[in-house]
Amino acid sequence: MASIPRAARGSIALNDSDSVVVAGLGRFGSALAVELAEAGVEVLGIDTDEEIVQGLSDTLTHVVRADTTKMEALEQLGVPNFSHVVVAIGSDVEASILTTSWMLRFEIEHLWAKAISEPHGQILTQLGVRHVVSPESDMGRRVAHLLRGSIADYQDIGGGFATVTAKAPPSMVGKSLDQVGLRKKHNLNVVAVMQQDGTWAHATGETILNWDDTVIVMGPSALAERFIDMA
């Protein structure tokens, strides 16, 4: 895999499938980039803030100071050659939209973009971004569910879908999943069951739920959130 000097100037060519560009290294972008780097992924981090760039220079594989709203800067960094890009710019909506538009023009195969508000997310979606991430909103919903105490975990998995981990509601106990009809009635699927001995098992239509069983349910986010109330 090609080596990129941290103080790179000129053209950068790096298009390995295990390489990711993270544009915008604020709290979300930095955390994402560091997590990827620690997992062995080669990361090219880009930000306009020299202090942030210097602070991550010993952590990320490659980190440069550049303006991602400028096509020439992106081309010099070889960004059009990447297949995975995350636009993590949040504080400057105009910069986020312009950077994202360049990525779409480059026809980046796997593109994610962070949205800081619902209107921002709608604009990104209308531009053609398939994966719009709303970290603050998603975390707020997750914490709200955890505080209710009825749901052990809530994960937004993107594309309008979520998974919920929760105790099997009383109305589902003693019945097979086919009898419960969760998918037919509510478009939700029980994908796994943790039994009383702590082991997980794939769920089938014949699976019968017992008291204190924990289930993982997957489906449209709005329906998954109401799982406890509808089951």
C-alpha cells in the first residue's frame, strides 16, 4: 500500500479497498478516523485546522491540512481514487454540502455524510447521498430508549432500519414466532434469542419464547422503537 507523507504536497495516489478518507476531523470525524485506524484501516484524514491535524499526526496513517471544498485540493490528495469516503463536516453546513457535491461528482462508490439537523440531512439525501449519518440525533434516541429501561440496547443501522435488544414482552411468551406474527402485523423480525442460560440462538418461525428471554428485533426504525408497546 502506498505511503503518504503527513505533510503531503502534490498528488497522492491511494485507492486500496481498505483505505478511507475522512473529511472533517471534529469530534465525530476524529473519533471515527481513530477507531478505523486502530482497527487496521488506512485512513486519510483531512481538515482545515492545523492544530487538529498536528494533534492527529501520530495517530492516523495520513493526515493533511486542506480545504475539501476545493476540487483542486481533493484531486491533489487523490481523493477521486478512493472508494470509501466519509464527509464528517458538521459545523459548516455550506462546506459539508459543497464537499459532498464534489464526492458525488467524483462518483465515490461508498459515500457517507454527516448531518447536523433534519434539513441538512434532507439536502444531503436530495443530492444523492445514500448513507446519511446523524450522530447526535441517533445517540439521543438510543439514550432515551435506555433510560426507559424497557430496552437494553437500540442501534440505528442506517437506511431507516434499527435493531432493538429487549426482554420478550409477556404477550409473546409461550407462543411461537409464527403465532405471534410480528413480521406480518408490524413488519418486524426477531432475528435472535438469548435464552436463560445466556446463549444466543437464531430465531425461526418455530421458536417459542420463554419468560426472561432476550430478543433482538430488526425492522424500520419507527416500528422498532415502538416494539415493546406493540408486542
